[in-house]
Amino acid sequence: MTYVFTCEKCEESREEIRSLSDMPQDGSLICSCGSRMWRDYGKEQAGVRQASDQTYGHKISIAMECDRDQVAENMKFDREHGLAGTEYRCTEDGLGAGPVYTSRLHQKRYEESRGCFNKDGGFGDSQPE
Ligand SMILES: [Zn+2]
């Protein structure tokens, strides 16, 4: 998985090849200028768009969308609820970020952790309590 980080100050971008378990805890890196570099979802998506939407691995949930600055918070929540490694990508309009479900089970667990359910789902999908 290639992640793109962009410095908040000098706007330098850096590509990092990492596994999800190797991601920095707060989602940022330190730039050579000393400022923080944050995940750049826009640039990441530009590079992988072709492969998107073909597989479950790239199903971005619009329903569970959050603000891009809430991603770090969501990743912390995920770690505390057995969903560590859930990836977030920016949504079509570039304003928000949604979790990327890797399977139906992942989707079910993610939605249930938030007290939600998939109203269009069938047996085996998350259900209301
Ligand atoms: Zn910098």
C-alpha cells in the first residue's frame, strides 16, 4: 500500500510504502522542514482510481463518511473496537473521508461498532438491535 503524505507548511509530498500496521499512530509524519505531514487522500486516490470500485477492497462507505480531519479520531475508535487497520479514503467530492470495507463482515462490524446497520442488507449483514 502506498500512502502519500503532504507537509502542512512547505507542501512537499512524500510517498511511503507501508503496511497498515506500520502506520504512524496519529497518522502524520515529520517533514524535513520540521512540520507535520498528513495523509493526502486526494493524491493517493489520483494514483489508484483505476482499480477502485472493482472489488470490495475499494468500497468506500459514503453512509459512514466523516470529515477528513476526523479520520485520526475514527482510526483511534477502530483500534479500540477491534477494527484496527480500517482504511479511509476521501469521498468523490473530496470533502469527506469514508471507511474502505474489505469484506461484508468488515462492513457489518464497522457499522455495528457505530450503532448503525445496513438497511439494504440481507441475512448476515448488520441488523438493528
Ligand atoms: Zn515541510
